[in-house]
Amino acid sequence: YYYKTGILERVDRRLVYKFGKNAHGWQEDK
């Protein structure tokens, strides 16, 4: 479980860093 959580946290941080504010308008646009 801890291993999975660590991966999710890493991916989430990566997505936020990669997309940045783009992720904000992503939900609104959809």
C-alpha cells in the first residue's frame, strides 16, 4: 500500500509540475 501511495504522489506531483496552470483550466474546459 505504501509503495502504491508513493507512486501516486510522485505521478501527481509530476503532472502538476508538467501541466502547471494548464491542469486548472483542464477541468473547466471539459
